Amino acid sequence: MNPKLLIVDDDEEIRTQMKWALAGDYDVAMAEDRPSALETFRQSSPLAVLLDLGLPPNPGGPEEGLAILSELLALDRLTKVVVITGQGDRHVAQQAIGSGAYDFIAKPVEMEELKLLLRRCFHVATIEREFRLMQQMLGGKSFEGMIGSSAAIRNVFDSIRKVATTDAPVLLLGESGTGKEMAARAIHQASNRKDGPFIAINCSAIPETLLESELFGYEKGAFTGAHAQRKGRFESATGGTLFLDEIGEIPLPLQVKLLRFLQEKCIERVGGRQSIDVDARVVTATNADLRKGMAGGTFREDLYYRLAVVQITLPPLRDREDDVRLLAQFFLQRFAAESNKAGISFDQDAIRALTRYPWPGNVREMENCIRRAVIMAEGKRLTSRDLELTRAATAVVTLKEAREALERDMIQGALRRHSGRIAPAAQELGVSRPSLYDMIEKLGIGKDVKA
């Protein structure tokens, strides 16, 4: 089914012409005034609306159109409304954008330009609605920001739901950047310990000589510099969850103390002789092969089986193709809000690059990539160049794709240099305006319309 588009215009001839021109790409509904526009909108729920601001009872002014804009967005804030203005009404267009319109186009409407604008409009609308549906599916904060709808990540969510209601130790496996700490937090938040502390420690980030006192605490005078008694991470996690990341890096002597805790639920501080009962759940994680460690004598077999009562493997992002766009949109919206750059979006070339890239650093790499792109972006559209993904990883593999990639780069560069104006961009590229329109449409290039 084609996506739904609502055209609101009081001129029946213009409505009919637009419907005839756009019906091949969209399921077009039409309205002529405010009552019919709102009624049709409620019935058909279009993704986008093409709205003429000059409507009865005052077709000479924008007041009625702006009122409809406000009411449509009140019904569904994700609707993309493109307003139609007169050539000299730039201030009206700016007012509409400030009121929530997605974009504007000036009369007389150039149909090829409108088609490009609508293509970009529906592209953004689809991504935003996928993101909203995904948020609803995940149930808000129930997974502490874990995002995804792919089968691979849904299996992880199911495992978390099942194990969270128990106190069984959990071993989280997965490559670096797959979200093991977020999974540990999700287990904690879904458990009956959620009101207790969540204490996380990266075992590989602390020198071996300090790790024991960091985990188990120490008594006054236990070593030089121990001027006062100090509780360790185990005691701090009482009533909650202790997350030990990179568990494979714990030295053998500490493995013995950890094993004792798992067996007896008690610890001894460094320099102490008193057993201290600790009520803490242990969740561990590693990106190493602990079985190799057992075979090589660097990891205790009995500890492994105590820690791995339940194992959950976090899939790499390359195995979560359906989640790439959802995650990218999630990070884009988050960092755009943090940077006061509301309204920023990906162009189609950026989406193409995101989905082709193998993401060796997984979700963490994507998060950092998009944060950097948003901070450095100068316009409202993020391109593949803004993302700075390696060309080797996103390289096309056929001559046709290579040619299209070069054409796309040249056209986008010319459009940026000329603020989206077709005529000077076509002149720079040495092609006619109709040819450039054809190339833009063929290559799926988004273009900011700046009259």
C-alpha cells in the first residue's frame, strides 16, 4: 500500500491536478476547508499533509491555514505538514515552521520539486513512527534504554524477563560495545532488588594490587595508607546488584574469594578476620572465552559454573540489521536534544551508509559516531560524510553503484554550495535543470528547499 497523503486546498482544480500527479506514489485524500480537513485526517491518519495556508473564510490570509496546522499537530505531533505559501510570504512560511510545519514550498508549485520534498518528508515520518512503535513495544524504561525490535534482541529481552525474577547469578557474553552493562542494569531494574543499589566495576580497569581492596574493602591499618576502615563494592551492593565487567581479568587469588561469596554469601575485608554477611546479587560479563581460560589454568572451573548459572549472549549489531535504523534515530533524537539542534535528520545517503557499515564497535561505536556527527553538523541534514564512516567498510561493490556514489557526492556538494537551488547547481555540474531533477530523483537525494 502507498503511504497516505492529505491535500488541503480550497481550489478544486489544484487539488485534482495534485492528486493526478501524486496518486502513483501516494494514497491521496483531499479536503477543502478546516472541518473537512480535520474529519478526513481523523479517518485516514495520513503520514503527511500538504496544506495551503490561504483557506476560507479568509483565503487572502494565512490565519485559517495556521489554525489547521495547529489542530492537526495536536491530533498527531508526528504528522509532517508541508505548507504552501505565496512567493512573497517568506515571513508566513517562517511562522508556519515555528508552529511545527515540517517544510514549505512557494507558489507556483513546481511538481518535481514537490515530489522530492514529499519523498524526504515521508522518509523522516516513517523513521519517527518506527521509533515510536519501538518505544511502545519496549515499555518505556523497562529495559533501561535497550533499544531494538529484531528477533535477536527480543530473545535477549525475553531472557532478561525470566532471569530478573530470581537471584541466580547471570553471565553476560558478547563483543565489546554490545550493551552488556545496559543488560545488567535491565536485570536489576526488572528484579525485586530495583530499589537497592546497582554497583558496577570494570575488573580490567583497576590494577591487580588494588582490585581486592576495591571489591572487598579493608580494615584500618591493613596496609600502608589504610588510615580508616573502608567498605568495598560487595558491601555497597547490599540489597541490590553487583555487576562485575570483564570478569575474566580477575586474578586467581581473588577468584577464590569470589567463589566463597557465591557459596556462602559472606566476605572478609582485607586485613580483617571477621566474616561479613552480604546480600547482593552478582551479574558478570566478559567478551573473552572463559573456557579457554579454564583450559589454560587462568580461570577456575568451579567459579565459572557458579557464575554461569544463566548465560545471556548479547548479539553484535551486524546481526541486528532491523535495529540499525531504530538505534540511529534514537541516538539522533537524543543528541539533537542535548545539543539544541531539534529538527535535524538523516538524508537517504546517510541511512544507506549506516545500514551498510558492519559496526565492529557495535552499539557503542554507533552512539559515539552519531554524537560526533550531531555536534559537528552545520545544517539540518546529516550526510554520510558527517558520519565519517570508513570508505572501506561502506564501499560499493559494482561499477553501477560506484558511479552512482560519485554522482550522489557531486550533486549533494553542489546543492549544499548553492543552498539547495537547482538552477545554479545544474550550471556548476554542466547539466540541464530537468536532467538534474531526474538524477536527484533517481539517486534518492534529499534537498533542503531554500527559496
